[in-house]
Amino acid sequence: MWFEAALVAGACFVAGFCAGMAGFAFVLVAAGMLLHVVSPSVTAPVLVLGSLISQGMSLPAMWPHIEWPRMRFFLGVAVLGMPVGILVLAKGPAGAIVGGVGVLLVVYSGYMLARIALRMAPPEVRGSRRADGAIGFMSGILGGIGGFVGALPAMWADIQGWPKDRARAFMQPFIVFMQAITSVGLAASGFFTVQTLVLAALATPALVLGTWLGLRAYRALPAQGFRMVLLVLLFVSGISLLV
């Protein structure tokens, strides 16, 4: 129990720092560190709670900057996609879908990092309601499969070249709302056992400290630095989905 608690606390500290700095990737980073040593039935509820705490710490500062019409539409289609993800997890090729998204993230972030290294201007891509719907729906499916709701919105914000504050005001509230819905589903399914709640409580101080340090790093990052962090985390997230 204490060994698991130390592992979870350490993973939550690192994931909290990454999420505080980039606005997403808490579950992806922590899961990549924990799933090989801690049972998924324990990891999932602890990380969903951790993501809620980490992302929620700076949500009040994001609130005035949320583009509510877009956010409501994005959330609506994501909620529709979540049952599809749960069904795929139960009966379909969940591993193939997650692996495909992992390949997409690795290829995209690798390509964009190469463009930066070669000093090439980023491609100009304009969003649309149809594209928002597709990304939101796929994010909901990934949420149903494993709570991986943040990677595709982060990639979508980067493709459109949004400034870091606008990107964060889009990604972070979406993740909080989706993880809140996921928490209700996990609670109704009986995943919040005494063990998971104790592990979450023991990990919270490390999580809060990591998130606080990440938020300080975010405020100091210039726009291009933020984009580099975002792309590196997208690359790491893609690798974690493939492993």
C-alpha cells in the first residue's frame, strides 16, 4: 500500500507539473508512469480525481476567457462520443483506436517540431464547426475508452495557431468538465473504493505542489516556449498511448 502510495504521489507530482505548465496531459503522463505497476482499476479513478484537482486549481483564472458557444458545442458532441468509447472499451478494438490516436499525435508533433527546428513557418489552418464536432466527438470516445480527453483538443488548438492563453482557456475547462462527468460514471460503477480514495488523498499534496510549480513555469514561458512544451507533451502522450 505504501509503495503504491509513493509511486502514485511521484507520478501525480510530475503529471501535475506538466498539466500546470501546458494545461493538459495529466492523465496521459501519470498513466504512462503507473499503468505498468498499478492496476488500471485503481489508477483510473485516482487519476481522474487528480486531473480534476490539478486542472481546477487555475480554472477560475480561465473562466472569463472561455468562449462559451464553442465550449458548449464541443462538450455536447464529446458527451455523445463518450458512450461510444465505453462500448468500444467493452466490445470493440479499443487498443487499435488508442494506438491510432497515438500514431497521429506522434506524427503530428514530430512533424511540427521538425518544422520549428528547420525554421519553417507553421501551416495556416482555420477551424470550422464541423471540424470542432469531429474533434469533440473523438475526444469523447477517447474519454470513454480511458479518460484521454485532452490530447486531441490540445493538438487542434496548436494546428490553428492559437495564443497560449486562448489555447489554455479552451483545453482546460473542457478537460475539467469531461473529467467531472467521468467521475460521476466511475462513482456510479463502484470504482471509488476505500483504497483509491486513500491513495488519492495521500497523493494530493504532491499533486498540488507539482501543479503550482507548473503554473509558475507557464507564466514565465514565452509563446514559442509554450508551443514547444505543448508539442513535446503531445509527442510523449502519443508514445504513452502506443506503449
